[in-house]
Amino acid sequence: MRDELRENVIGKLRRKEPLFPGVVGFEDTVVPQITNALLSRQNFILLGLRGQAKSRILRMIAGLLDDALPYVEGCEIRDNPYNPICRRCRDLVGRRVTIRPSPGCRRASATSRSSPPRT
């Protein structure tokens, strides 16, 4: 998830799109710090008084995630194809598995590809 956020932030920065449109007054202070935290895959906590756009920023960060959440087709727990936890899916690592997006996702169709090597 952190890598996904990082890649999407980099994409927005390259396209010169604002990361947090509608957040006014924090362009020189808070926004660069949050951007650096996202790029470096760090955890962070938003603290502040009421009305300082904390919830708005969190919603916009969630918007940086991809619409599709892949899972291994046929797995009863819908395991992560890139880091499986169930024994059946771990045994499939290195073989061809069908990866599907979660129901309700607008993007991404089913794909069939080799699993990445386990690390």
C-alpha cells in the first residue's frame, strides 16, 4: 500500500497536479511534510485544532490509492497475490494465477500472470 501511494504521488507530482486541492494555507508548511512522508513510506499522525483540514487531507490521501484491490481467484479468503498468507496461495507462487479486482471496482479487469517471487 505504501508503494502504491508513493507511485501515485510521484505521478501527480510529475503531472504537476495539486495533491490536496481545496486545502488552503498549508502549501508551504504541512503539504510538503505530508508529501515527504508519503514519498519516504513513513507513518505519520495528523494533529491540530478543529477546522485545520485533517479529515479532508486523509480523504485525499485515501483517494491516492488505486481503485482495484487484486485477489487470487478461487481463494476463499481472497488472498493478496503479491504476498499470500494462505497455504494454497503460497503454493501457487511462481505458477500462473488469475488475479481479479475486488467487486465494485471500476478499473482493472482480470489478469493472468506469474506470481512474483517470494521475498
